[in-house]
Amino acid sequence: MRSSTKTLWILASVLLAGVATFATSASEGGKDEKKAKKKIVNLLTHEIIGELRAAHKYLEMANHDYKGHRAKASHEISDAIKALEEHHHAHHKTKLNVTVPHPHPLHHHHLKAIKEPQALSDMQVKIAGDIARTVQAHITALPNNKHTTAAARHVTDAIVEVQIALVVSPIVTPKK
């Protein structure tokens, strides 16, 4: 399991535990609890955006032979990132600074013309779908508003497009 996925699960658990704690101790100092809850939500949002960026990178690196479904999934992931960033920017003055390591060392922005083996490309699309499914579960831990609702819808649409992309993936037959 990827460490960032573990981090998302931990943050989601902390958020849910924190909400329960805040509900029971709301009378003791509501201002500090609200600040702490906001921090947890911000951390979770940062992690979700980082995961979505990783999924987007995997989709962008994959071969472009999925009859437009890889591109549609990539676009939906990008829209989900924008929705979550809009929410962040509306409530915070600082810019989100989430960096994503390049998931595959063979790829570099100068090497876009490289056609990789179809199995590797399919694996990249599948990994992006797995990341999107994990993120889909974690978005529900965020406060419900128009931005998180839009992000959840985009992630769901991306998952559907990834599934279709893997079905229409060209079948490579080994040469004899």
C-alpha cells in the first residue's frame, strides 16, 4: 500500500475521531476546537489534492490509445482538483503547495513521443483508477459543500472513464 494512501486513511480517521471529540467537548472552548477541526480538514484536503495530482500524472503518462476515455478521465480528475482548490482559495489566503513525485522514472516531459508497452500503459491507467477510488472514499470525510460535491462527482465520473478505458484498451497479441 502506498504511504500517501496510508496517510489519507490516518487523516480520515483522525478527522472522524476529532469530530466526535469536538462534539462532546464543545462547551469547553469552542474556538480552539474549530481551529483544530479546520486544520485537520485542511490537511485532508491537501492529501486528497496530492493523490488526485498523482492519478492525473499516471493518466497523462499512459499511451493515448483508449478512444478518448483516458483523456476524459484525466479531465475529470483535473476538474476535481480545481473544485477542491477553489474551496481552499475561498477560505484561505495561502496557495496550496502540494508536490507530487513523478510516478515513473522513464518519463520526462521531453520524452512525450515514447510509446511504452501496452501492459505498462494499462497498469498506469489502472493505478490512476485505484487512486481515484481511494480518494472517492476520503472526500466524504470533508465538509459537505458545493466544492466537495463537485469534486466527488468529477472523481466518480473519472472512475467510470477509467473502467471504460481499460475495457477498450487495445489487445496486444505476442508475435511468434
